[in-house]
Amino acid sequence: MSNQSNTVVYHLEASEFNWEVAPGKVIPAWGFNQQVPAPVLRAKKGDTLIVRIKNNLKEATMVHWHGIRLPASMDGTGEVQKPIEPGAEFEYRFIVPDAGTFWYHSHQNETVQMERGMYGALIIEDETDPQFDNEKVYVIDDMKLNEANQFTEAKGALSRLVEKHDGREGETALINGKENPTFTIHAGQIERWRFINSASARYFRMQLGGHPFQIIGTAGGLLEEPRMVTEILITPGERVDIVAGPFKSGDHFEIEALPYNRVTMLRAKKRIYGHVRIDAPKESTAFVPNQLRRIEPIAPQDARVTRKVKLSVGPNLKRGLDFLVNDKLHSNDLPVRVDELQVWEISNSSRMDHPFHLHGFFFQLLEMNGKAPAYKAWKDTLNLPPRSKAKIAWIPDNRPGQWMYHCHIIEHHAAGMMANFEVLGTDDEVGKYMMNDGHCQHN
Ligand code: C2O
Ligand code: CU
């Protein structure tokens, strides 16, 4: 029984640098340790992760650990910490309690900082994970650059409206910071491929040249059993783990995104992200069991709704469009109490999709438009198609403090589609975690 937990330390430095996305195509990126994406961080379930961030940007930053069930004070939002000013350092320190595919990204001026490359994968392993011949992490992004390969703001009223409505989508499609990279896998071998959608707004309806593959995990770790599919939708913020292979030697295919109509002003089209080449055969020692784990339901489908969250988009004379939660911009929602079951009805009354993300806690989908989902999964991000209604359940475990939820289309989040709320300890008063100036205590 090796149940030993370790401490894993990483140092990250945020800065501006030149990054080559394709031969000769150099962009002025912002990122960590001069890489886009930032380094893959790895730890084992139960480890203490320490990440020291030095900010060498010309503006403040903060880092959010998307999907990790950490203490509120480590969540990397403006409600729980002061931004890391230029020249300053901050140490994030928390236990990583769950295995799975997570990621980290800037949570300050995100429409700029994330777009320019401030994101990376965070992989938490477990000794009970299925055995693979190899593993690959694919961080998916797109960037919107002008002819000189620079980031520019949308110019003119119409393109500004399009960028606000659709979110920022660009023609530079990236896997792990590169345009059209080639990956290889040995014929006969079976690999775990972890996909992370770090794009500001682009939906990634992923297919592998039509080859069937098995999904084994979502945002909150493994499913109960592998599910065979030929494509999977990965919205901004989401992660999906799949079983890739075995493939035949000499074959090759593309990792591509099929058009997904999320009711944007600009039309979706098919897009190639990368190539996979099948190399000479090699023996496989992979073993993926039929039963990956058990996921106990935390509430029945007909559980009584304890809260309604309405996502909507409305016209605004000054701003063009407002992105709202319960009819408010940047709203505050009511507190919840530790251990009290939350059954939230999330409705999308707008005519476009929104990926709903809850910070710090996993939820289970009880129903979507009145129907139970096809399989059980733990999630932290859920897509809501136009005019849809989802029912989710989650339990605030003992991590009181300030938390938030928002649309993970970064431009929608910035335009107001978000809410803060407090998780209260069993006998805390409302507002305990607020500082007098309305900001939270940083401990
Ligand atoms: Cu990955 Cu507040 O989000
Ligand atoms: Cu949205």
C-alpha cells in the first residue's frame, strides 16, 4: 500500500515573449515560462501542490486552477486574493484531492491574457488509473491575429459586436501552441489522450478522421465505463479523456473539428488541428477495464430545485449586448451552506449556447430538458444550448468562502454573465468572508 502523499513544487514566471506557432509565424505571446501552453504540471492524487508565480508582465495577473477542489483562498479570483502586481510573486498551495485532467489559466483580464497564451494543463494521476502504453495531452486553442500576426482589438462597430456576441474566434487553430502539429502513435498500441479546450470561445467538436474511440473521462475524472463514439463536443473549459488506438501501421488521420452551430454570427466550418501518423507496430501492455469506477448519484432526477439560475442575453443601447445571470450583470447570488444539497435549475433563455462553469465543486447532471443524461459523470462545465434547461446537483463540502460561476466563453464572462456567491460554514453569518470594502479576506 503506497498511500504516501508528497509535495510537488513548480515555479512559473509570467512574461511576454515571442512564440513560433508555425515555421516563420512568430507571435507576441504572453505566457508562463516562455511557453504556449504553459508547462504541463503533474501531481498524484492527494499530493500538496505548490506553485510559485512570478509576474513579469506589465500588468497584474492571477491564476485559477480550473476544476480543482481547493480552498476558496487559492481559487485565483478577485474575490479571494489581491492580483499579483508586476514584479510581485504569489504562492498557490493546495492539496489535489481528485485524479483527472485539469488546467490552469489567468483569471485577470482574461480576454487578453488567456487569448495570448496564459494557460496550461494540470494532470492529476492516481495509482488506480487504467494502464496505457503512452499518454498525450492536447491543449486546444485558437487565436485571432491580423496579417502581421499581432493581436488586435476588433475594429468598427460590427466586428466589435460580432466578437462580443460570438466570443473571440480566430483562424489560427492550435494544439499545444502549434499550428498543424504531427503526432505519432505505434500501430497496435493504446494511448490515453487528454483533451483540454482552452479557447476563449471556440467549440471543439472533435473527430479523429472518423475512427471510433472511447471516452473514459470528463472534467471530474473517470466515467463508470468507456463509451464508444466517433465524435465528441468539447466546449471552452471542458476536458475529455479518450482511449486512442489500436491503429493500423502506415495509416494516418487528422484531428479535426467538425462545424458546430452554436448560433454565432460568423458561420462555423470544419477545421484541421493536427495530424496523427501511425508508426511501426509495437506490443501493447495497456489494460482498460470495462468498469472504470462507480459514480454514486447524489440526488434523484426529481429532486426539488433549490435555486434557479437564468442565463440570458439582452440588447443594450450603450453596450450593444448585455450578458446576464438572473437578469443582472456581474451578479451576486445568495449564499449556500456547507453540506446542504444544491439542486440548481440552469436555464438558457438566449438564442445561443453558453458553457456554464462552477468554480471549485463538481456537479452531476440530473436532467437536460427534462431527460436524464445517457451516462453519469462528474462535471464542472456544462453546455447549455439555446432555450435549454438543465438540472444539476452538487454538495458544498467544507470549503467555505467566496466562489463563482460563469459562462466560459470569456467575452461573455467579461460582459457580465457571471455571479459570485458565498459558501457558509455550518454556523457562519452571511458576509463573514467579505472584507469591509466589499473584497474578501486573503488568508
Ligand atoms: Cu476556467 Cu472562472 O474559469
Ligand atoms: Cu456565454
